[in-house]
Amino acid sequence: MNSLPDGILEVIQNHGCLDMDNRFGEMQIFLAVAQSGSFAGAARALRLTPSAVSRAIARLEARLGAQLVSRTTRALALTAEGELYRERVAGLVAEIDEVERGFARADEAPRGPLRINASVPFGTQCLLPILPRFQALHPGVTLDLALSDTLVDLVEERADIAIRIGPLRDTGLKAKKLGRSAMAVVASPAYLQGRGEPVHPRQLAQHACLRFSFRRSVDTWPFLVDGMLVHRPIDGVFMGNSGEVVRMMAAAGGGIARLGRFHVAADLASGRLVEILRDCNPGDHEDIHALYAGHQRLASRIRAFLDFLDAYLRLPGAPPKISG
């Protein structure tokens, strides 16, 4: 079963007894059934009897003229109509939750869980070093950080903020630009000593290039050759599912990689990696955004984190926004 957006059960429970003839009450019961996967589980969560939950779902299905829940002796699942209804009403109940939270005192300190999703490189290199400062500023907020290079759906993953690197898809979410990062082609000194350093992009055909395995990756790298932008095909015997995997493989001497400069800044500074084909670098950048649901009244914990990123986030190699 799909999960409810965070906070919905809290709203249901805090409202006390539900009006069984109320359409909104039936929506709440349906969402609880969808989350728990059973009438009994929904009844426990809402402090109702299983028979009351069953009657509410039956009334809802009769009014809509569609079966929302498929019942068997061993399991309960949403029908296609039930999945569609869940998607529509979950957003509605979440909006009501946001409306009620919006009436909290303006000077009330941010509190509650804050779920953040970011890529592994950005999380390890840029977020984790500054998160202790956010915790010191906002002790009432509980941080839940998930690092993955796989694109996730904010609703399905119950994330409040997702940080994305590169082109944005049209998701209907709000986007706050955090910065941009230049790209660099890098390899370890040990690899270059054994295989030689390429001085022209066409020589990459004789080298082990480290690629990404996720679907949005590309098998060409851009270069500036004789004043013209060209895309060279790359090949190799290693593919990684994250930027961090590719970086570590490059540092271990496994081949040549093209990564964001923020990701390899520490390696370049220490000499674990060196930049190659610098004269052919086209100077392209990847934009970095924070994505979040665009409610009219943003939860204070989400707004506090976005403001914090504005103040304290810096990409390695760039001057800090705030000293001290």
C-alpha cells in the first residue's frame, strides 16, 4: 500500500471523533485504510471499530459508483480507481493540514520532522558538513536525510525537500536555485602514470572511462576543440549507480571520470585526483535546486531550512556566504 503524506493521521486523530456522514471524514478513513492495508489497522489508527470503517468505505464506494478497495480473504488492495482517488484526496487533506498549521503563531519556532532527499555527492560534500549548525539553530526540528542518486517522487517518498543537480523536469514543484557547479574531467595520478595522460579528447577511446548506470546518464562528454563544441563518445568496463561510486573508482585508479567540481574539489586539492583536458573544457555548468511542494503557506520548518541553505550553503571551491 502507498503511504499517507506525513501528518495526515495526526490531523485525523487530533480532530477527535469523525462524523460518519461527512464526506471529509470518509476521505480520512479511506486514506487510513490505504496506509494500513486493512480495515482493522485503520480502525486502530483512528480509534474506531472495524465495522465503522467498513461501513464508511461502503458508503464512499456507493456514492462514487466505483469500487475503491479490493477485498480478499488474505489481503486488501486498492483498485485502479482507488489509487486515483487516493492521489486526489491525499493532496486535499494535506492542503487542509497546511492551512491549519499556517494559523500557528508567526513567532513560533520551527519544529517537527523535516525529510530531505539529496544525491550522495551533494549530501556528503555539501549538506552533512553544515547540518549540525542547522540543528543548533533549530533544535525543535528532527532531520531525516536520505541520500540517493535515484530521482524520487516527493509524495511517494514523503520528502519535504529534494535537492536536484542538472536539468529539472516539469514536476509542478517549486524550485529554489542554490547555485551551480562546473564540470571537470579527472583521473588519479596512478592511473595516468600507468596509461598515460590523454592530451586530446579523441584519445579517450584508448582509455577506461567511468560511466553512470542510471537511465538519465549519457554516453558522450562535451569538449571544446578548435573553438567548436563536440561530443565525444565514451566507453569503459565500469559503471556506477552514483557519483560517489564513480569518484571513488577514479580515486582508486580505475579510470577517467567527468564529475561536478564541487564533488571532486577535496580530491583535487589533496592530489588524489588531477584534472585533465583542461584546455578542452567547454565551461558547462550544472544548476543545483531545492524542490518542494508549493503550498501558499510553507511550513515553518521547510522555510527555515531553505533560508538556512541561502545563508550557509557553499559549494567547495566557492567563497563562503557567511564567515565564522
